[in-house]
Amino acid sequence: MKKTAAFFIVVLAAISLGACANKNEKITEPVKPMQAAVKCDCATTLQSTETKVADSKPADSKSIDAKEATKVLEKIPEYGLLKPAMWDDVDGLNQDNLSLSWPAWMQSCSTLINKPVWQKACGAAVQLNSQTASRPNLESVQSYFKQYFSVYKTTNVDGTESGLITGYYEPLLKGSRSKTAKYPNPLYQAPTDLITVELDSIYPELKYKRVRGRLVGNKLVPYYNRAEIELDASPIKGREFIFIDDIIDVFFLQIQGSGLVQLENGEQVHVGYADQNGQSYNSIGRLLIERGELTSATASMNGIKNWARNNPSKLRELLNSNPSYVFFRELPAGLPGPLGALGVPILGERSVAVDPKFVPLGAPVFLSTTEPNSAKPLKRLMMAQDTGGAIKGGVRADFFWGAGFEAGAKAGAMKQAGKIWVFLPKEFVFK
């Protein structure tokens, strides 16, 4: 959209819809105590997991008001929570086979090599990859990172070094390319009348923030909500591209942001996040708890699904209580994983979602945490290749576990405390 007089009318109207000052904590089911209603989605993706109980904070985290925390974070300079560290400070660096992270790092380099500050490191990675037939050994990978990178520790606003590590995954759904009695629930492509305004194009301090709506005359108004979109006479009818058997699976797919659809002919179709309607996210899990239908212990993804199947007459009203709606696109066949915010396929157990204000997208990060619902150490080199609607702050990450039921179980159970180190090229310049 060009910067005409009409454009500025649209922008002013868009700002009136609400900027992301009150960013929600990670979008999970049931919704967390830190969740705040917003009128915009400030992240590239919406992936998260729906299998956590209401309290989403690790046991040693401090309680803090989400609105106040967000206000503080927004005032911190980009990458302002990274502190220089030494390689010997990285907890567990020698306990991980770093060579297993190499394919994920090459995915990062496929796009980072186009950025001047990353060119030397990625150029050396491409050369090492070629010399070793894409299989550098542990010693080579260790030497490579120490030669071309410096290490930084992520911190919180208060200077502490431990934060929340959660998990997400890629669900598997059953579907069809045609609507039938067995497959009645559509996945919609992004509507052609959905308008997104990037607020930093007008106010640079609002980087990563956007509002969405549709034009009525010369005014930008909120886009259709879930209840309106899912009417039989949907205002976006004609944008369907695949149909799913179970409406509750569609709902959880929208929370995760990407998935695999198994067709009856055996074909598997990758679908990924395309856009969102800009409406606020409301947790159906919390609503079920408030109504006394579930307890915090049973309001997991499976618990909510069981409730849905036992209460079909109540389901539509429950889902419509969350006006947020996600649109999808079909991804190319043969991808090794879903596409993350970096624009490259993310790999199970080697990719994480981060806050791009404090950790550069694509960067190698070393994660020191524990296995889901366990004290067993999990110390692993990951790649920061994705973002999440409420992955906010320096010591905050969402661990991608891969696809399918087992990955979903691990993702849903993951709510651990952890520490994060970031590897940046020695040429990296902080603004």
C-alpha cells in the first residue's frame, strides 16, 4: 500500500485498533495467568503447545505482571539482554554432540549468508560442509564455532540468567482436498481483503508490531472474528484449500501454526501459517476451568479434546469464545520440517523459537535445561529459527520437538527452567 493520504487514514485507524503494548504470554492451552488480550499479532508465527496446565512458569521463576514486563522489555535496546561470556561458561557444551546440529546450522546459513555480518562465518561453514561431504565430525564443528564466533549469555531484565523453556510440535491431522461428510472443516488461505499495517513503517520504535483489519470505505476496521468466519455463509468462502475431519484438531492446528495433513491416498501435505485475523486470543482451556468443566490438572490438549468429544453441542460456542483465527498455506512437498520465521525448514530437537528482539534469528544458541517433566539434563546446541506470539524476553525459548504424537507429548509436558547462550560472528556489531 502506498503512502497516500488514504494510507495515513488507514494507519491512524489501525493504531486505534490497538498496538501490542500488552503482549500476551505464550499462547497455550489453557491460557496462562500472564495472558493479556491484544488486538494484534506481533510475531511471524503463532506456534505453541496446547498441552500445558494453567501455570506455565517454571518453579523458580518470579511472578510478574505481563503488562509491566512488556513495557520494560520494549524500552530495552535490540539485543540489549546479551552479555559477553567465555566458552568455558557454557554449561554442558562438551556434553552435546555438536555435529548433530550441523544440518540445522546449514539451514540457517542458507539465508544468513546474504547478510554481510554473517557472510564470513557462513562461507566457512559451506566450505567445511563441502570438505566433509556434509558430515563434519564433532572436533571440526567445535573448532569451527570457536574460530568464527563469540559467545554471549542471555539474561532477564533483572539480570537473572534462568528463564522459561517450553515446547511445541507439528501435529498430524486427517484430511481431504474436497469437502465431504467425513471431512467438513476447512483450512482457509489468507483472505485477499485482509490488510496488515507494519507499525514500524511509521514509528520505528514499534518494530515487530503490526495490526490487521479490513477496509470499509476509507476506514480500517477489525477483521472478521472466528464466529463470523466459520458461518456456513462465511465471508471468506472460496478460500478453502483442504478439509479436516475434526474441528478441534483444526483449532489446535491454529495454535501450533503448522502441521501435516494425511490424505486418504497416503499423501502427506505440509501446511504452514500464512496470516492471522488480528483478533485477540482467548484461552478455551482457562474458560473451561472457570466454568468448572475441567481442572487445571485436566485442562491439557488431550483433556480438552476429550471434553469436546463428550460435549459436541457445547463445542462451537466454546471455540467461538476465542475470536482469533489463523489462515494457512500449503508448503512445498518434501520439506524436512515446517517453515519457521527465518523462512527455512526447522528440524526436530535442533530448532527453537526465540524473541528476535533479543536473539538474532538464525543464530546458534546453546540451551541448558532439563527434559520435560524431569530433572534429566538437556544440554543442546540449537538454532534460533522461529518466533512465537508470546516468546518474550532474553531467557525464553520454545523447543521444537518435531512431528507426531510422541513429539506432542513431550512438547506438552515441557515447562522447564533453563539458561541460554548465543553464538554470534566475531564481526557482529551491536547497535
